[in-house]
Amino acid sequence: MSDASLLDFRFEAHGSPVPASEREAILADPGFGKVFTDHMAMIRYSTDRGWHDARIMPRGPIQMDPACAVLHYAQEIFEGMKAYRLPDGGTALFRPEANARRFRESAERMAMAPLPEELFLESIRALVRADKNWIPAMEGGALYIRPFMFASEVFLGVKPASEYLYMVIASPAGAYFKGGAPSVTLWVSEDYTRAAPGGTGAAKCGGNYAASLVAQAEAIREGCDQVVFLDAAERKYVEELGGMNLFFVFEDGSMITPPLGGTILPGITRDSILTLAKDAGIAVREEAYSLDQWRSDAESGKLRETFACGTAAVVTPVGTVKGDGFEFGIGNRGPGILTEQLRAKLVGIQRGEASDPHGWLERLD
Ligand SMILES: *Cc1c(COP(=O)(O)O)cnc(C)c1O
């Protein structure tokens, strides 16, 4: 078996990349997740050969056998991260080693071959270097990077696959919300849960998203933007959104976020905000918080702000919460003061505009 950490990426340049003028037009208004860069990264795994055949290659379709294991039993995981354009024109990643570790942990939970963290990092660096002209320079823009891996063995038996395909694609993204984050309305799902104790809630796997979509569709039908899930055991405690973690801010300036523990995705934005809040002397507790308490604290004014956070939208204020037969507003239903301060601090570090005391930025060039 090859020593994965010594793998070299073979570089196959795209023969006809998107012309610069067309690329610049796309980068002026890229939207989210709709257009992709010229290249992609790929590494193969088999139990016989280990990790092999590492490549940066032209982005394009892949061939798949109809009996490919992922199409039947959903062994699939992914990551979401960003590359930023720095004020001096350089390029940086934000805490990429945290994504590498989480990707390995997701693989372990899904009984997949764990990709060595250094190989994950090399694949990201190599792809971003190849496609660095695709990083939008606009305010709030970034290159969204999507590493993913799936069971590629052609076999219908139910067992962990013996072959996997790891890939990375990248997509230029504009400001997720133009003109600053508007506050969102959440729908409390009481019929559906996202993750049960002992389940896959802490793994970043496509299956969790598949399970959340019917609840998200219900939220939209009810006139809301996003669904918020309660814990599966008691249907009492607030957990997270389909793809973002939650924070609650109180009148005394303290904060609460639901504790990790297997049913909540350990967000890197969540962890960064916990650290920034502690740096700022804010008392922040990782503590279970019930829907009933949320509602009564919002109504009494004890709760001042609520925000969701994740890589794609960074920080999103929550203005209104609705559920079956109830509705409550949070603060003045607009972005709160502490929400805005923490967002500005985090974005400042990510864009290389603020000091980076924890060494979170990795500069590529
Ligand atoms: C990815 C994700 C998050 C946010 O994680 P970040 O590392 O902050 O982007 C939160 N919840 C779920 C369910 C997720 O999949």
C-alpha cells in the first residue's frame, strides 16, 4: 500500500478553460453554487492499493456504473469551506485543518476509508492554486470549495465499500446576502427530526440533508425561510437548522449554544464564534436550551438576539420563529448588536483585514 502522505498530484491543465473575459463577467455576479471553476481534484481508494491516482484535472462529468454502491446505500460525505482573496491580492484558506479533521471523522462514522488529513489539505491547496483566478474580488465574495467522497465500488451487497472516489470541486460565490444579512424566519418542525442519538447527526453526510428536505419544504409552505430541528428523544430542546448552528444572546450579554453530543454538526463557524466570544470576555455556555424557554425568554425580553452560523452564509440573524399554532419575534426582529459585532470580527479575520490571534488563516500565495 502506498504511503498516502507522499502522493503527488498529477496536473492535467484544462485544454480550453473559460476565457478570461467570460470568467470576469461570471465573477461580477456568480450567485451561489451555479457556476464552477475549470479544474477539479480526484483521488482514488481501494483496499488493495490504498490512496492512489491523485490528480488535478479538467472539471467534467464522471462515469458511474448503475450498481455503484453510493447510489443504493448512500455512503457519501462532504465538506464546505472557502478560499478568500486578501487585500494584497493573495489567497488564503480559513482553518482548513479543521475541515480535514472533520472529513476524516465523518468518514469513520460512515465506515468509509478515512482520507489522510495532509492529503485532504494538499488537494485543496492544489485546486485553489490551479483556479485562483476564480476567486471573486468583490466585497463578501469567496471561492466556495466542496470536497466530497462516495462509495464507488460496483456491488449491491450491504457492507462498507472497498473502493471510494474522493473529489473536490469549486464554485465562485458572491455575498450570500446582498447588502448584509437580512433576518430570517424559522419554522419549528415538530413532525420531523434531523438526527437521533447514536445516528449520523455529527457527520457531514448527504443523507442528513436528504432527511431534512421534507421538513425544509414544510417550512417554505408555512412562509418561513429555514427549518429549526428539535432533539429527537424529547422533542423539547433546540438543536440546529438543516445546515447551520444556532446561538442565543441574552440581555446580560451572555450567550448559549446547544452542546455537541452526536446529534449536532460540529460547525467550524460555531467553534470560531465560541472562541471569539470568549476572547471578547462574553460568558458563553454550551447548554441545552428548550423551545419553551426560547419562547418565554423572547417574550419577556430576556433573550435579545438569535443567530444561525455556517460557512456559506457566515452569520444569519433570526427575526421570527413560527410553529404549529404559535409565533414569536426576537428583539426588534432585525440584526442584533452582538450578532453584527461577531460577524464583523469573523469576516475581518477571514478576509485578512483584522489581526488573526489564533492563526486561523493559511496563506497560499
Ligand atoms: C456544515 C454544517 C454546519 C456548519 O458548519 P461550518 O463548519 O460552520 O460550515 C452546521 N450544521 C450542519 C447540519 C452542517 O451540515
